[in-house]
Amino acid sequence: MSKSARIAAAALAAAVAALVAAMFFGGAATPRVIPGLPDEGPLTRWALPLSKMGMDLCGVLTVGALVTATFLLPGDKGLLGRSALGYLRLASWTALVWAGFAASTLVFTLSQTLGLPVTEVLQGNELTSFASQVPQGIALTLVVLFAVAIALFTRGTIASGASAWLLVLALVTLLPPALTGHSASSPNHGMAIIGVAMHMLFLALWVGGLAVLCLHALRGSDHLNIAASRFSRMALWCYIGLGVSGLFSVAARLASVDELFTSRYGLLIVAKIAAYAGLGAIGWWHRRRTLPLLDQGRPRAFSRLAGGEVVLMFLTVGLAVGLARTAPPPVTLPVDRAFEMLGYQVPPPISLANIATLWWFDLFSAILAVALAGLYLAGVARLRRRGDHWPAGRTVSWLIGVLILVLTTQSGVVRYSTVLFSVHMVTHMTLSMLVPIFLVLGAPVTLALRALKPAARRGDRGPREWLTVILHSRVTQIYSHPIVVAAILIGSMYGLYFTPLFASAMQGHLGHIIMTVHFLVSGSLFFWVIIGVDPAPRKLSHVAKLLTLFVTMPFHAFFGIALMMTSTPLASEFYDQLGRTWGPSQVADQQIGGGIAWAFGEIPTLIVLIALAIQWWRDDARKARRADRRADAVAARTGGSGDAELDAYNAYLAKLAEHDRARQESTGDETGR
């Protein structure tokens, strides 16, 4: 048996052992079965967590193979190398097994849900209904379909761009089970599902990347030092992300720190924290000792330590699956339908004081704001350390946009936006029509292109090269067309609010996240075309930008008028369950929201017109200075004014003057005779 096979066997054994131990310790292996009540039986009781662990591990390995092939190993002008193509074939096989484990998890999940043995579940029609109508079933069905698609498409992929898209698809495929599992029923389900989703993404990049990198080292393949160095930088951020997401995930389930040591669920978390600390120590040793040895051509120390780290990582994954099968400590919650739906009770009547004091922490928006501000300031700091100048106005504009984002998604506005349609419309208009203006004027793409370093190897792609490829891609060309961005901004408003999409989006926290992202992205695309200072595939004249703005805004006003004239309440099945007893009726509040949408467009339009006028003036001044410099250069070379047309006109005038002088002299001679 080869060394890589021995490490793989040890890692799987560690994962299974950790899962079994966690299930016995947490009580999931020996539940109390009450006679007469439905019971799925021991087969489902053990096969479900094993299938779930197999699904997670195969997903992690698929992501690891794709990230190694796409980013860790050097390419050549957008094409994957021989080793990278081999890892794509590995991703194809792991994705296929991933789909198989997801299918088995689907069956065993239904068996547990119904409390019936697997044999009875397979004989009826419940499986079809579960896979197409129940959120957990739909999530697992999506995993099966997406994993099969990854397995098929990786077979014919040779370009790093296509491999990157497959990596994105693999990361997306990890999310549905996390977003619909037991975390969705946590008291603070918003924080819980975002924490679990983040945890899964960082775990896949870290564990999967290291597992494939360890295989790469054991096979003695080339470019190990480059791949290990790149992975080390990525692993540090993954480690931090795992810690942060795990912290919020625990905070969403435990009422106090004491429950970490007084409950079996908490003790399993402590064991997981200990494994996390051990992995951090190993990572630190990698950066301190084994990576320098790799640069010296001595990979054995790295291979030995990486193999042990992979075993510990798989043990942690098994422990996490066992933890998911363990019931958290009971929490006393208010018997309130609004609390079940929102994670908090209906706030008191709206007022400026309540908006200013009733803040609500939204994990997704907080992470987004921290990432936007942190990455931008890091880029500015790198430029300043290098001695390069970056306009302070752009930094201020970007930070203003982030600040407005925080106020919109973390203050009392977010509490009232879920119970009042009018406040929801304020949030929508702010996120799509105000925040993007300041973000776009911050020129983040230009900052990134200046701050990021070029790839060390010729023909390879680093972050700067990937950003350049994205800017020049066909997708960016399509989504930067003024007609397309205007259609996305305006069409999505009508498509969201005048179809059942709005009611569906309001039912869960995931819908709120999707709306937030869509509002920000659609607005950023539109204003990037109108007032963006970043490089773009197509350059519009200022007249064309004004025309795009003035053509789009009337449709925005018509949308507000349409809402004001609507007498049928939107998403009434959602708002009726909240039990709000104060404020206007739902229809009246909806009409107020229409008025807000109609009037709100004036504010961003004025800001855009001012910004566009300043840009137009600066562009004309820049062109004039460029023309003057060109003219001075020509004048220094030819002795003229530097303006060819002006020199020709002056020569023409001089010729006329010479002709007149000659004629006058001729007339004077005739007069003298």
C-alpha cells in the first residue's frame, strides 16, 4: 500500500471513529424509543450520519481538487498544466461519488423525517414529494444535480477560466444542505445558517486544498513549493474565517458560556475547539519550518506533517457531523409567531428613537461591510507604503457607502423593514440607489489593479491577472451594456414585487440575503456604467450616460406610481402572520411605500448629475491639457505654435499679407512713373 493510500485510510478511519464517538457521547446513537411511536430503525440511525459525512467529505475533496488545479498550481496563459488536468479528473470522480452520497442522504433523511424504515420509504411515493416540495429534500436534490454536472463538465475542461466557474459551482453546491438543515430552526436562525454556510465554505477550501496538496507532495509532482506557498496564504484566511463563523454559530445555539461545560453538546464543541487549535499550531509550524524546507528542495518534512494534519482535519469533520446529530441545550423561547419567523418579536410603533436604538445584528451584512471596508483600506495602505498617491475623496466616498450600508442593515431600520412594507422600500431604495453611488465613486477596481502585485511567473495568473480577465470577459461586456443594466435595475423591481417572488423571499432569512445582494449588485452595475471611474469594457460618452439616466428614471417613477395605485396587498400571507397591531393597514402602508419609491429617485438622480457634471468638466480639462502638451511638443520640434490647423491658417494669412504688400508696392511704382 502506498503512503498516500495509508494516509487516506487513516484519515477515513479517524473521521468514522470521531463520528461514532460523538454520536454515542451526544446520545444520537442510543435514542429513547417509545413503543407505539414511529421509529426509523438502527439502519437509518447510523447510515444517515455516515452518508452525510461521505457527502461532506466528497464535496470538500471536489473543491480541493478544483482550487488546486485552478489557483494553486501555475498555469500557462489561461491553460491548465498536466498536473492540474489530473486533478480535474480527480474532481470528476469525487463529484460523482458526492452525488451518490447526496442521493443516499436524501433517502435516509426522509426515513428519519417520517419515522419509517428505508424499505418502506422506497416502496411509496413519498420520496418524489420530499425531493420536490420539502426544503431539505429540494436542497439534497440540487446537490445531486449540481454534483453530476460538475462530474461531467470537468471531463472536457482545459482552461483555467472554465475550471474557476466549476469551482464556483462546487462552492454553491455545498450551501443548500447548510441553509436548510437544523440551523434554520435555531432561535437566531439568521446568524445560525450564515455561520454554518460560511463554516462549510472555509472548511472546504482549507481541508480540501490541503488534502489534494498532500497528495501532490506524496506523488512528487512539480511546482510543490509554489502550490504550498499559495495555499499557506489562503489557509490563514480560511482559518480565521472558520474561527469567526464557528464562534457565531455557537453563539446562535447556546444561551450562555456555561453550557459549553454543562451539556454534552457544549463538550463536543469544546473538543472541536481543541482540534481547531491543534490545526492552527500545525499551520503555524508549516509556515515557520516546512515551507522554507520546500524552497530548499526538501519536501519530506512537509509531506509528513501535512499527512498528519489531513488525518486531524478528517477527524474534525467526523466530529462536526456527530455534533450536528446532537441536540443542543433547550432554550426557552417566547410563544410568538413573529419570533419564529423573524428571530425577534414585532417592534413597538415606529419612531426615530426606536430606529436609533433597536439595532439588530445581521451577520451577513456585518461580514460584507467589514470585508468591503477592510479590503479597501488595506489596498490604500499598500499604495501608501509604496509611496503612491490615492485620492482621499475616493476613500471617503467608499467609506460613506459602507457606513450607509451598515445603518441600513444593522440599525432599527432592519427590524421595521420586515414588518412594514414602507420601511422595506426605504431599505430597497437605499441599497440599490444610494449605497452603490458612493461605492462606485470609490473606484475599487482601479485600487485593486494598482495595489495587487503581478504574478511572479510569466504566463501565470495571480489575483491581478484574474481581475483583468474578468474585466475583459464576455460576461462583463454583456452586463456593462447600458440597456442590460437598466433592464436589470428596473425590470427586477417589477419582477420582484408584482410576482409571487416577493412573498417567497420574505418567508426566510435566505430570501432577505438574496434581496440584499441583488439590490447592491444591480445598483452597482447601473451606476458603474453611468458615473463609474473604473475601467470598463465599453466607454460611453457623457451624452450617452445622461441619456441612459434620463431614460431609466421615468420607469422607476412609474414603478412607484403602480405601487401607489395597487389595492391588493403584497405578500399578505407573510404580513398577516406577524400580528402587527399598530400603524397603517397593509394596503395603506404599501401605498406609502409606493410614494417613497416614486420620490426617492430624485435624491440619487441629483447626486449622479452633480458627479457626472464634475466628471465631464474634468474630462474636458484633461483633454485640453493633453492637447496643450501635444502642441508644445510639436512647437518645440517644428518652431510653430504646435497646432497644425492654426499654423496653416497663420501661413495663409501671412501669404495674403505678402500678396497685399506686393500689390501695394506695384501700385506705388506705377504712380511714381
